[in-house]
Amino acid sequence: MVTNLQTDKLSPAAIIDEIVDQTSLSCKYEELNHIEGHGSKDHKFCALHINIHSVHAKLDQLKDMIATLSEKKIIVHFILLCETFLNDTNASLGKIDGYNLVCKNRSRGHRGGITIYVLKNLSFAVRDDISVHVDREFESLFIEVKGAKSSILVGEVYRVPNTNAKASVERFLNIANKLKDTKSDVNLATDQNFDLLRYNTDKYTKELLDGLISTGFIPS
């Protein structure tokens, strides 16, 4: 996940050190059954991101996960998936009760595809003006969720493995700059197939992370 934060008081080097050292930005790993039911109280919304590798093959497991979280009083407002393997003829089979389904499927070939499930009581609009989508290379999908006084942007971005790294970084930062210009709160789920721990050894990983930080985003 990538979140936009106020990072103007920290230098890029300091932010990167915090990411690598995990001093102030820690990722807590928990088994599903051990997660405490406090998510909805601590956050305005809850988002779930999965590289699902076929919605049809794993839909029952996904539904079970949502049900388990619901039992813990954790309401998942957005489910963001990549590698859905859906297409325009079978996407409706991936519906989940209580959610609206927004898809961006490949126009040719198979595999790939991205999806956002939105809790049905939320008002939203698809933001095609933000997305950059190149079939079988780079896939993205964005929605704007509207509240009474404000709105947030929620998006899914997937880079297909072993595709042009330079072009992928340029596309991703194009999106990041569009998001920055909106001045909205943003929650971005992404599987870029870049290893951020290679920041000091890989040119495009460095460009990606530097670009994210310069536009006010930070991996979380």
C-alpha cells in the first residue's frame, strides 16, 4: 500500500532510512484469526489489497476472509485486487454481496486485470482521467469516494512482471503527479514488482521511490 503523507519536514534520505529501518513505519504481520477487531475504530476506512491470481479460483476464500473480519467488527470498505484473470464476459461472476464491483480487464489475452470492490453504502465515481492503462504491461484503476464534506481517491496499480522498467516508473510517477495535483487524500494499492530494498543497487527502484516521496507518497 502507498499512502500520501506530509513529508515536507523530512529529507528524502531520512524518509528512505525510516522505510528500510522500519523505525517509525512498521508493518505488522498477523494471522487472520489473530487480528484484533480494532480496525474500524482506528481508521476512517479499511482497505484490503491482494494479488489474487484468479478471482474465480479464490472467490470463496476471499468471501470467507471478509466474513472473518466482519465477525471481528472490522468492516472492509475497499477490496483492491490485481491479477484477477477476469474478462468482460465473466466479470459478473466475481460479485460479492454488499459490494459494488469495478473492473479493468485485459482487452486481449488472459490473466492480468484489476478490480476494486466498494462497500455499497459508499457513493463513488470512476476516475478514468487519473488512470494509465497499457494492455499486458501496466494496469491501473481509480475511484473517487465522495462524502458530505470531502472525498478520497482509492486506486489499484499493477505492473506486469518483466516489462519495461523505465516505462513503468514513468507511468507510475505520471499517476502520482496527477494524484498530487488533486490535493485529495489518497490510498493506493500497488504491486509494482520492484524490490524497494534494492534502492541502492537498482536504478529504476531508486527512481520509483524517489519519485513517490517527491510527490508526497510513502510505502506503508
